[in-house]
Amino acid sequence: MDQPAGYQPYPASGFPFAPSDQPPLPRPPQSRRRVLAKRIAFATFGLFILLIGWLAISAPLNQSLRPIAAPSLTILSAEGEIIARRGAVVGEPVDATRLPAHVRNAFLAIEDRRFYSHVGIDPIGISRAMARNLTAGSVREGGSTITQQLAKTSFLTPDRTMFRKVQEALIAVWLEAWLSKDEILSRYLSNVYFGDNVYGLRAAARHYFSREPEQLTVPQAAMLAGMVNAPSRLAPTRNLSGAQRRSRLVMRAMQEAGMLTEREHDRLRPARLRVGPRDDVPTGTYFADWVLPQANERDEDGERYGQRTVRTTLEGDLQRLAVRTVRNAGPRGSQIALVAMRTDGRVVAMVGGRSYRQSPFNRVTQARRQPGSTFKLFVYLAALRNGMRPDTMIRDEPIEIEGWRPQNYDRNFNGRVTLEQALQNSLNVATVRLQERVGRDAVTRAARDLGISSPLTPHASLGLGTSGVSLMEMTAAYAAVAAGRYPVRPHGLAEEQGQEGGGWLSGWMPSRGESTRGDRSFEMLRNMLFTAANRGTGRAAALRVATYGKTGTTQDNRDALFIGFAEDLVVGVWIGHDDNRPMPGMTGGGVPAQIWRQFMAQALGTAAAAPLPQVPLRDADKGDDAEVVPAEPAEGTPENPIPVDGPIDPNAPYAPAQPQPGDDRGKPEDADALPPPREDQGDE
């Protein structure tokens, strides 16, 4: 009888096993890779559980359900003194269910179209944003949901770390579990930042359009929705065109999402502003108004909730000194502006007018006035760059350019003079002749290099300062000459905060600016400014330390300036009327130079000095530098530039006049010192 395959007798009884009774075959041993993969999976799962537990402990989950604290900002001086406090405008909460559909849709279309379908985190939205950013080569779109944006406000620190992003995601899921979608949207709209220190949709609707959020039109809702991406940059009170462009993008997104028909979209036009009155009165000083936007730009994500403190570069003692110096100076009815900065651009004192309470208009940063002969700095820098030297000769003789004949202050001419003498005595005719020699483009380029960004009209009178610029720009240009590096960027925030605001990338970016090391033109220009401040039109500003500077006076004595530097302090002073009325007899070498000297003497702990004897041109005493410029100068550049007298040899020996103060300079006596500083503070 044939036995089935695999038949074996049972050892004890001799009976065979039935096929179903046979013991299972041994399993083959598992590969090492599979064992390792399982262990990694278990370890990862365990770490994930631990991470969730840690986040649940560390993340402020309970806080995320509480009302958000009203934001406020405290601005400190460099020494830590309080300069100003700014409280935000916070409107009453809104109920998303009671808002018109188009108001809700405007925010959903541009911020989170899948809001009602995700669980607080939107993987589809994140993937779409990543794809678009990769295609664009830069960050153009974010993947945060509205719930995640609400979760951000649970943190009181603006740290941008991966750990924080995970915390935000956990809080977003927590919010979705405890609140309804409409409650989340209501909280978001009630607390989001809309620029101008305004928080919440109700406050924003009142501030920008003087109406309640329930009454907003589609274009108005679209403009507000578009602002939350970058509220400081897109605030329509400062950037209306940018806000309108962004609102068009929002309305297009509403159409794409089916929230508007094509016909409705085509009939819409961007909203216009109707700014309402503020409930709170601005507090603080001109400097606080100037530095606040810089502080807000560092929080573009809208993370401005709770108490914030910003340390600035303002030095309290110098600020108080500047206020006292300006308060009683100059003729009645005129305005005075003063700004002081270090050679690296740190603004340490700023007075934008006689009284902040009466006029918060900042004449240091907001006014665009003619700088007069202080602008000649760029003409002579262009000439020195072109190979000329302070002892290069130029003719101070009558000249006509495009029907215009420039005149000197005393209506006289001095024949052949050196460049140093022309700047020292602020000779208009010689300066215009020099400008035409080097070219107006070269003068404009020198101004741009030193940080002038205001429009410069290339008239023949360009070098006499007939284009409007700010006092801040001009003072920073002189700071660049003092520092030997350009351009100098004025800033009001402490350096350490600037580094933090720049993120990790700022540590790897090369510092901008060009050094003048090896460039003798700046060295020669400084020596010419020393001569102008000690022997020329600015000699009323001379101190017992080396003083450098230049006066400026405009047509009909409408503006008078002195800008200069000593040691590491650069100061600009302006006097004028807001309505541009003339000030008979007022020149830059008079009251502005005296104010400058008075402030600098106390700031540097020195005193005024007897000016060095003036070197007369021929037999005339040239006085100050009031310009005679055409009311409407002609445009264009002459085809044949007027040559400078004599050949230009940049390699010829030159021995500049070194700043050599008199023997009595540097003594401890302080003849013109101000009274001891009081405890008052501010610009009011």
C-alpha cells in the first residue's frame, strides 16, 4: 500500500500522524531591517506621545480661551526712562453671525477659504502655499488658518521657532474642540490688528470709514481684510495705493471662491477713506511718533497683544537739553527743529517744533524744505571725487546759464578763488560754475550716495539747495562725512532690538555701506568744513573742540540752517515759518549757528571759542550765505561745461589746513554753558 508523502511512524506507538495533526513548521527568522523599523516606529510613537504631553503642559491652553489682553506700548530712552506710553484703540467685540455675508467672506476668501471644513490645521492649504512659494522663489503666501492666527495671540512673546509653531497648532486644535466656528471667527475679527494702533474690526471700521462693521460695503470689507497680512505697511492712512491694490486682490479672491459673481466684481471700485476722530489723544514726543512705525514693522505678524516695551536710542539728558535750547530761541512766531545723532545713525535727540501739544507736525522728518547752502556739501564732494582739491582755483565771476544769472549775497564778485575759499564764504556764483564743470548728475550722485532720497530737480540752481529735503536727510549726510562711511541710516531703536528683529538671517547678511578709507576726498571735505565753521560763514558755531559745519539760507530768508559735527555728535538746526513767510535778517550763520553752538557746548562739556580770524577775499567781508536763486529756475544742462581755472593734477602735493584750535581752547571754563538740566522731559 502506497503511503502518502511525508509519512513517518510515531516513535512510541507506530501510528502515523494525520496531515492535519502535524506540528507547524518553524517561522523563518525576521530580517534585521524589519526589526529595526518596528523599533523606530515604536520609539517615534512614544516620543510623539511625550511631545503631546509636554505641549499640553507648556502651551497656555486655558489662556487661549480667555479674553485677549488689551495691547499697550511703552517707549523707553537708551537709559531706560519712559518716553511715552501708547495705548491701542480696541473696539467692542463683533458677532460674526450678525455681520453681512460679504464682510465674513472677504476675510475667509483671502485668509482661510476652507475655514468651515478644517479642524484648525489645513494640510491642503499648507501644501498649496508651499507649492506657490517654491514656484515664486520667495515667501508669497502663508499656510496658517484663521484658528492658528487666533492661537498666535495667546503668546506674549514674538519668538519665531519651530517649537512655537507646534504649540500654535496644538492650541488651534484645542480651540476647535472647545469653540464653534462662528465663535472662533468672532474672536479673530474682534482682536486682529488693522494698523494705526487699531485692534478689532469694529474699531477699524470706525477709524477708516466712520461706520459700524455691520454697514461696511464690499470694497470697504475687502480693504480691511487685505490689511491683516501686513497692517503697518498697508494701513491706508499711510499707503492708500497699496491698500487699494490689496483690496482688488481680495475682491478677485472672492470671485474665484464663488462669493461674488463676475458681474458684481466688475462693478466694484476700491474704497475711499473717511477717517474718523480718534478717541485717545496722542501722547509722547516727536521722537516717539517717529520711532513707533519702526517698532511696529518688527511685528508684521500682528503679535502686538499684552504689554510691550521698546528701548530706543534717545538719550534723556540730550533730549532735555535740546528742548530747553529750542524753547526760547529764535524770533517769535517761527518754528525751530533740531535733530542730533551719532555718527552711526543713532538718533539721540529730536525736537520737531516749539510745542508738540500745539503742533505734532515733525519738522525734522516730515517737512521738505530747501536746505540752502548746506546742500553745497554735495557739489564740493563731487568736485573732489573728480580729482580737484581744496586749493584748485575757480572763477567767481558773472555767469549766465539758461537765462539765469546767479548772484552772491553781497552782489560782488571775487575773481579767482580756491574751492576752500568758495565753500568757506558760501560763494554762490563759484559754486554754480563748479557744478556745471563736474555735471549735475555727479552732484545728484553724491547726494544719493550720502543718503538723500527726496526728489532732486536738475535745475541750474541745484547746487544752491533749491530742491526740498528733510532736515533728517541732510543731517545724516553730514554724519556720513564725519563717520567716513556712507550712507548713514538714521534709526531710533536700540541696536540689539534691531538684530533681533532681523531674525537669524541678519547675522549672515553683509553690512551695507561703503567705507571712505583710502578716499582722500572725504578727508579734504572735512577740512573744508572745518574752515567754513571756524573762519567762514559758520564761525558763530565755533567750539573749543574741532568744529565742522556749514550754514544755509534760502531765498528771501525763508529758511535758515546750520548742520555740523564735533567729536561723535552730528546736529542739524532749522528755523522757519510753516507758511514759508520770510524772516528778514535771518541767516544760517546767525541764530541757527548760535543754537547749534549752545546745544553742542553743553552736550560735549566744552564751551564756545573765539572764532579763528577770517581770511578776507580781496578787501570784502563776505558776511553770511543768503542765496539769491531764481524763483523758477530753468531746466536742462548746458552742452559745454564751464571749465575750472588751471589744470587738475590729483597727484600734486596738497597740505590741508589741519584743525588747530587756539591755545585757549579745551580749557574747563564753560562760558556759554546752559543752566543745569531740570527733571522735565519731552517736547511740550
